[in-house]
Amino acid sequence: MTFKLHCFGESGNSYKAALALQLSGLDWEPVFVDFFGGAARTDEYRALNPMGEAPLLQDGDHCISQSGVIQQYITDKTGKFGGEGDDKYEVLRWVLWDNHKLSSMCGMTRFLMNFLPEDKRPQEVIGFNQGRLKAAYAVLDSHLEGRDWIVGDGITNADLSCCGYLYYPEPFGFDRADWPNIDRWLTNISDQPGWKAPYDLMPGSPADRA
């Protein structure tokens, strides 16, 4: 059976789930959610996901939301990306850290800087967020010193979660050249067979709405 991932290209959280599916070898297809057109707030969509968010994974009649949960579901289906032995707790630690410290700030800052009208962009909030992001980048870059992957000897959900926003081209206060260990690690991920950038993997991009 083909998995269906309700997603849209601009969403870094959708990308985490889409990339996990793509690299897992599972049969899947993206289903475009016109998020900026209000599709996630419709009664039809909320019947599938009352939280009104993307991504949403459909496995037959079973619906799973939240990117970290979807990643774990893929791990349970395939045995991939979960970490070996006690490493599974370290993988979970980094997924939770990413959700709280990295992706949450990346997503909000990128939205404020790129998807709001220029006169509506709160510069003080953006500056504050970028300060928090710089601290998060430093934690990740330091951890990756001498490591190819965040946990263990291969790609895990820790990598698939933390990379979610870092391949996007829009500015939000991240330059790979400033963080050599993160830069090297992102190349390790993009070298994986089947890897695609967000706008190539999922439908929907800012160009579609230009």
C-alpha cells in the first residue's frame, strides 16, 4: 500500500517526514496541502488532523501527525533511522532538542523574514530569534566535530529532524559557510541515494504563489 504524505514544499516539518519516507525505501506519494490558501483549516482536512497542521501521514485509514511521530512510525515499519540499542534514547533526545531549540526557531524566523509583507516583519523579534538560532547552531556544530552523524555511525531520525530547515534557500540567519561541521554533515545527508531538496521532493513553493 502506498503511504500518502499531506505536505507542502515550504514546510520544513513536512520535509523531515518526506525525507524519511524518501530514504526509507517505502512506497509513498505527496499530497499537496495548500496551506497558504487555508486548506489545513477546512473541515475536510481537520477531519483527518484536528490540529490543522502539516505534515500528515496516511497509512490506509490510519492517520499520523507531527513530524517526529511520523519519523518514528517509519522507523517502526522499516527498522531504519531509530538508532541501535541505547542510541535510540540519544536519537530521541536530539529530535526533541531540534523541535524545541532549532526547527521551531528556524521555521518562525524564516516565516517572519520571507512570508510576511515587508512592512509587517517585526525586526526586534527576528533579531531575538536569530540570537537563539546562533546558539543552537553552535551546539550542533560543536557536537558534529569529528562526527559524520549526530548519533552513531549512520543516518538516524536525529539527522533527519535537525536538517529539516537547513536546506532551504530563503534567508533566516543561517549560512553553511559559517558552520563547517554542519556544512560537512549536510553534505553527508545530501549524498544519500534518493535525497532531494525540499522543493524537489514536495509540491508547492514560493514561486507558485509569486
